[in-house]
Amino acid sequence: MANRTLSQRTKNIEDLWAKAGKCLDNKDYKEALRFFKECESLLPKNENPLNAIASIYYLTNDYSNAANYFTQSLVINPSQPTIHYNLGNCNKSLLKLNLAIKNYSYAIDLDPNFIDAFFNRALLQQELLNMESALSDIEKAIKLCGNKEYLAELYFSKGNMLLDVTKPKDALKLFDKAIQIKPAPQYRLSKGSALSEIGLAKNALVLFYKALINDYPDYSPALSNIGYVYLDNHNDQDAEEYFTKSLEMDPSNNTVRNNLGVLQLNRGNFKEGWINFESRWLVDPRKSRFIATKKLLWGPNTQKNKKILIWGEQGIGDQILYSTMITPDNFPPDKTIICCDNKLKSIFSRSFSGYKIMSFEEVNDDNFFDVHIRIGSLGQYLRSDINDFKKHKRSHLISNKERTAEFHNEIFDKEKYICGVSWQSLSSNDKNCKLEDLLPILKLKNVIFVNLQYGDVKKELDHINNKFGIEIFDIGIDLFNDIDSLTSLVDACDFIVSTSNITPHIAGGLTKQTYLLTAISSRKFHYWFSTSQQSLWYPSVSIYQQELKGKWSEPINQALNQIKADFNI
């Protein structure tokens, strides 16, 4: 009797499994899931139905449930490299990147020849900017790989990693290897990026991408890359034309749409620019903070009695910049809450008198507001025309005046001006110059120079002092984390010289005379758009842009001449 019952149970499981299989063939995932769950109830301590259920959830993009069932399976049997790998894919899709890396590592520990796990772990390490680990993993995958087409994909990915670490010549060799195996359009596109980094002339690059379009007429990234070539060469009109053509072919490419928006804002086309700029939220949601709420977005027609939450986005500099649009005329203090980075909270509390200021860490629910808006999205309503900028020329940041006086007294020399300098940004190597590049300015007489550059720059400061006898005063504060003290230090200076980082935003917010050095870069910053060398957002900021990529001498010399004229030095 027991054997007959067991036999019947086994037959039931086999029948259910077969029915689930047929449903999968017909892509009837709902019914397949039901049958596999019945199998699970008959096999409560077996990993196989759990894996099947997890796989269906994964196929239907329900990564949370998929991860839950893969995890249950691994509790029963932890020695399943493929399931650790699948769980890694779930966590990758859930944007739990560090957890996904751990999952791939477990898979590799169980199967040291698991090429896919090495590959996926390499891609995540690249995304997290752990480039040494990324390159190590991709190299292991290449050594293990015996499939030619897969090898081409690995060469391509390693080439992109080498581009990330500014080794375009080495990257080019790998792209050529990939193309030799399989002349895929994406391989050729990345080869174009490597040629651009090496310095291939504009016309030659355009011809390279046009040849790619000729072979693959529907390949929109080649059109957008022509746009980037023109963008890097100050040909904004042609850049806009090719971005637009690319989007006509592929309207879902939010990276291109965002760049088109930035370019349009740069060109003063605010009406279309702000609309396209809204796509920034779809490019990479992980880089932007979101308030978990279903409450309505604020707009100009929102009822006046509604409690408004304006919340910061992107970097600290962006939050300072866009906060220039928050005025009592637009947003009554008693009806407005400003949510910002914790580093800005004390500054905003001083600067926006009467407003409630919160840090992101203090937001636990959405019970305290009626409507909300991202701070950068205010532009479409409040800066739709160049005249809107002219109406709002004002200082909007207030430093800690006692701290400012302390810094000033520590540095002050009645016969000398005080100039704050910074020259690097974490966000992009293109924006960085070397401190030694600033020598023409640093050699000015009757000027005391003060370090405003965050990070470990002691070697650079010592080098300038030892080699050229130029001392740059270092006040000894944490310029990366203590933004309040940085603001007071900027306020203690007579003028500022800086590349594009947080410093010119602080200086502009204080209406401190600032000489901004900007780079040619595919990553444009619309807020440094200028028709007359003066910033629209910060009237006290003068902008000097490179004419040639990587060459700082021209903007530095232009700034030097203006400093001499402005301060009679």
C-alpha cells in the first residue's frame, strides 16, 4: 500500500511537471507557475520545484520573488553554482550590486571554470568603478573561453574597461580582435570611441561612423556618436541635428534624449531643453534619489494651500544651483519644505530663512507634504526664457560669518588679495587639470593662494612649493565633508579660480568673483552655458572654456588677463 501511494505521488509530480513544461512552451507562465507550486507542495524539501518557480518569476521580471525562491533552494542545497549565479542575476536586476557580486563569487568558489559568473562579476565591478577587479575577472573569463563568438564579446567588454581607465590604444587592439571574429556594429562603435580618445581628427571620425551607418542603416547609436563628435568640436548645431536623427530612429534612448536636452539648454533653447532634460531620471535611476510616494507632482497650477516638498537631486553643486529658483514669491516658506544632502543642511537652514530644511536621512514617509517636485524640474516652469535669469540676479547662500571672519583673519594680509583655488572633480577626469597647469595664475604677485581642493593633494601642494617657491595655504579642514566650513572659507577669499566642481557653485551662490575653467567634454553641464562669458545662473562667475580637448593654457591665460584687469594686479 505504501509503495502504491509513493508510486501515485511520483506519477502526480511527473504529470504536474509535464503540464508545467507544456505551459512554458506556450509561454503560459501563470499556469506553469501554478503547476510548479503544486509540485512544491508535494516535494517540500526539494530544491528543483523552487528553482523552477524562481525561473518563472525571473522570466516575468519579478526579480524579488525569483530571488526569494532561489534563496530557499540554496538553504536546502547550497552547492548549486548555477543557482548562486541566477540569484546574482536577480540581485543585479534589483540594483543590489554588491550582493550580486557575492552571489557570483559563491558560484565561482563552487565552479572555478564558471565563465558567465566571472563575466558578470567583471561587469558589476566595472559599474562600481573597481577597475582592477573588473579587469582581473574579465581576463580570467577570456582564458577560460573556448567559444569564438563569446570570446568576441569578452574582448569587446575588456576593451570598454580599458577605455574607462584611459588606455585607448590597448582598447583598440581588443576591439579589432572582436571585429575580426564578428564585425558587430557595437564593436565598431566602441572602436570609434577608442579612435576618438586617441585623437583621430573630427572629419575622419565622422566618416568612420558614416561607414558604420552605411552598413547598418538602422543603427541609431552611430548617429548619436556623430553628434558627440560634433559636440566635442564646438559644432553644437550639427550635434543637435544628429542627436535628433538618432532619437527619430530610437525614441527610447534616454541617454541621447538627456544629452539633447542638455545641449538645447546650452544653446538657450529652454522650452524644448527642459522637456528632454527630464529624461535624466530614466538614464540611471541609481544615481538619483527618489522619494517613495504616489503623491502628485507640483506644478504652477497647484492649489496655493498645498504643502510642497522640493527635493534635491544629483550632486551637491546641482542642489545649490537649482536652489536659486526657490524664492518666497514662488514658494511661500510656511508651505514649503526643502530636502537636501545632509552636507548642505546647515547652509540651507541659514540661507533659506523661514523654510523647513530636511536631510534625505530624515525622510521616513510621505505624510508631511501634499505635492512634491525634484529641484531640477523647477527649471521648466521658472527658467523657460533667458529673461527669467535676468530677473533673479541675487546672492542666495549665507556663510557662517563667524567662521568666515576666523578664516579671513588667519589668512589676511592687508597688501594682498586672497584667491581660493581648486582644480579637480571626482565625477569626470575631463574636467581636471593639474595644479601645475595653473602656474601662470599662481605666479601673480600680491596674492595669497588658498587651497579649496578636497582630497589628498599634499604632494601637489608640496611640489608647487618646492619647485617654484609658491606656497598655497592649506587651512586644514575636511573640504569634502565639511561643506559648511568650505563655504565660509570661500567667503573669506577675494576671488576664486576653479575647474568645474562644487567650488564655483558655492562661490556663485555667495556672489564671489569666480574664474571658472571648463573642459571640452561629451558630458556637458548646461548650467555653464553662456552667451557673454558670464554664467546665467551665477552672474559673478566668468566662464573660460578649452578650445582643444585636454589643453588648459588658453582658458587659463584668458582668466589670468581678466584677473589682472579686475584687480589691477
